Amino acid sequence: MSKPTAPPRPGTVHIAGAGPVGLFLAALLQSDGWRVRLYERRREYTRSRMVSLADYLTADSIDTYRTDPLDGQNVHAIFDRDQLEAGLAYRSTMAADLRGLLEDWTRGFVPLNTIERALSELIASRATGTVERVDQELDPGSALAMLDPGDLLVDCTGARSLMRDLLVPGPDPAERDRNTTRIRMEYALVITFLYDQDYQCNELCKYYKNIGNAAYKFIPAVRRTHYDGSTSHVTGIVNIREQEFDALPPTCTGGFLRERFPDIALSMDQFIDRIKAETHGQIIGDLQVVRLPLDLYRARHVTSQAWQCSGADHPLAASPVFLLGDSALGSPYFQSISLGLEASFVLARHLGNPALTLQEVFTRWEAFMYRQWIRVYMRTQMLKHDKDLLESVGDNSSLLGKMHVF
Ligand SMILES: Cc1cc2nc3c(=O)[nH]c(=O)nc-3n(C[C@H](O)[C@H](O)[C@H](O)COP(=O)(O)OP(=O)(O)OC[C@H]3O[C@@H](n4cnc5c(N)ncnc54)[C@H](O)[C@@H]3O)c2cc1C
């Protein structure tokens, strides 16, 4: 059951992109009484990769919000207690139907398109008549042109954001990555498979099952194994060189990898053979192999505030634009959806606060997203560093060479 519908608010929130984050924001704003138009270029949700969401999304106290050993202290250092409390207070008003979905998804793995379909169905089933879904690919000009006075645009179009690089005032707003700070962590193959027995992985397992894998190591990522009662879902990463990345197709099967890149495949197969020897099971179906550059990036401007302050005669100077989700900030190691959903709570809270002017909402959103960036930057560097060390365990000189000890 949803919470009682709030009174209608002035203006329409135009959300570009109905991926997981755009849909989640739409569901929040719908129960807060906003009129929403949601634009999506895809006709179908076909991304079936398994994703996992962070526990902090359903936390109901500061202590439960900070239980992640890699994140808890960072959160304590970066956010003030009253900011965390305001966030938790807003979250406690979340409609029960949405909370139910979130609680389900934080228990284990879920296909990405299950999240997208479930949110779409939830929005439609509420039948508020306030959310209109538009099957349309937007371009920046048309996105800005449709804003009436009092309207807002929230860009949730993902890593290749529609608006990100336009948010810096200046003569050549089309220059790529003009508004983006990008750090390449590594090139990786993300390998996912299903296994018909209960298989749990920890750091000992990651080390011992890689013994003998000298050139490449298959490392199941943090929280990347999950047993649902009949099947284990496993996702791991193999670090590869840039030339290998260039030579690989964006996705491939295990068979293709064995035939064309036998050394990389060997690390994965040896790891899997050791799982089988231990738990006597079989792989279900084929392996899914995705080639990815693992980038950490952020938009330096996550709103059109700089244009508004510039006084320029430009549509962005008069159009409130916010970046959210992968449009604003992206991180490897399977954390981004959670960051996007977490940020949706904060944006919905600020937009719905009648005491704030638009300028204040801009300022708060810029400040919050900078803190989110510091948070994910610290966590990502720690994950990568720990992974690098794990790959060198057993080789003392390599291990010590990666340490910088005071
Ligand atoms: C292999 C892999 C595994 C992952 N696993 C995890 C995980 O376990 N946990 C996790 O948190 N994250 C994971 N991620 C990252 C996660 O998938 C992304 O962070 C997430 O999809 C971002 O959501 P989003 O809504 O911001 O953007 P997207 O999912 O990219 O959605 C953007 C939407 O906007 C639409 N769109 C784009 N341009 C336009 C336009 N011009 N007009 C209209 N519509 C447009 C797109 O069609 C799309 O539907 C994984 C990523 C990969 C590649």
C-alpha cells in the first residue's frame, strides 16, 4: 500500500531516462505529489545481468547505515550526523510498496530488467494519473525546449549522459568530457555464471582457488556470490591488459574466450574446477563474459547552476537541470545503482522542501554529490588496493612493492 498521496506541486519534473535510477526517482516523486514525465528511448528492458544492491538502502538507523566495513567509517567522516538523520527521516516516509521492492532487492541478486520492470509496473499500478511515460529519445535541445516555467529536468540517461558535458558555461559546450573527471582503475573482464550447488566465497577462497594462476586471476567480487536455495550466482573480475581489451568483443561466451584467449580462460576454468572439486556441482548454461573499462568518474557540475549564475543568454541559464545516477557519477565494482538510488532519496527530499529556493536546492545538490564522490572514490580505491594485494599474496616482493607503509 502506498502512503497517502501528497497535495499536487507546481511544475513538472521531466526525467530523461527510465533506467533503474530514473524509474526509482519517478516512483518517489509520484508519492510526493509531483507531476512527472518520464522519457525513455528503449521499448523493452532486455538487460538481464544480475546486480546486487547495498544494505544501506534499507537502513533505518545511523548504525545500520554504516555497517559496510569498507564504507562505514568514510560515511562517518564525510557526512554530518544531522545530514544522515535528515536522510533517514525522509526514507522512513517511503511508500510501503516501494520499500517492499527495495527490501527484496537488497537480499541477494536480481536481474537488472526485473528492477526496471517492477518499478515501471509499480508506477503504473498506482494509477495516480500524474506520471506520463513517453517513448522518445531526447536530444539536449528538445529536452530543454519542453520545460515550462517551474519545470525541472533530471538527467538519468546513464554513463553517456545527455546533459553532463553541457553544464559548463562556455563557447564550446559540446567538447567531450568537458565536465567530467575520469580515473581509469583497470580494464577487466566481468564473468558471470550460475552453479547448481551452494557456493560461498571469501578472501581465503579467492586466494586458494587462484593458486597456479600466474598471469591472470579470477576474483569473485565483494558480495558477488549468492545462493538462492537452488542456484549460486557468481560474478568475478579478471584484470586484463589494454591490448586484450581492444582485441575482445564487448561481450562473448566462455567458449569464445577459451578459443581466442586461452590464457585468460584458463584462470577462470581452474577456479571453477576447484569450486566443482569442493562442492561437486555443475555450471548451469554458459558463462557470460563482458569486457569493461573500469572507470571512476564524476561530473564537476551536477546542476545548471553555473549557467544560471553566468547570466548568459542561453537556454541552460533559464532551465533547472540536475544530473542523477550514472549521469552524475560512475564507479566500478558494482556500487553504482545503490549510489543512484541513495541520491534519488536526497534529490526528492530537497525538491520537495518548500523552504528551499531553487538556488538553495542547486547548492545542496552540488554539495551532496561532491560528498558522494568522495565516498565512492575512497571505497573504490580501497577495493582496488585490496584486490591488487590479494593478487600478489604468495609473492612477497610483488606484495611489498604494492604497499606504501608509513
Ligand atoms: C556488467 C555490469 C554489472 C553491474 N553490476 C552492478 C551491480 O551489481 N550493482 C550496481 O549497483 N551496479 C551494477 N552495475 C552498474 C549499473 O548497471 C549502472 O550503475 C546502472 O544501470 C545505472 O543506472 P542509471 O539509471 O543511472 O542509468 P542506465 O541504467 O544507463 O539507464 C539510463 C536510461 O536512459 C535511457 N536513455 C539514454 N539516453 C537517452 C535519451 N537521449 N533519451 C531517452 N532515454 C535515454 C537508456 O535507454 C536507459 O534506459 C553493473 C554494470 C555492468 C556493466
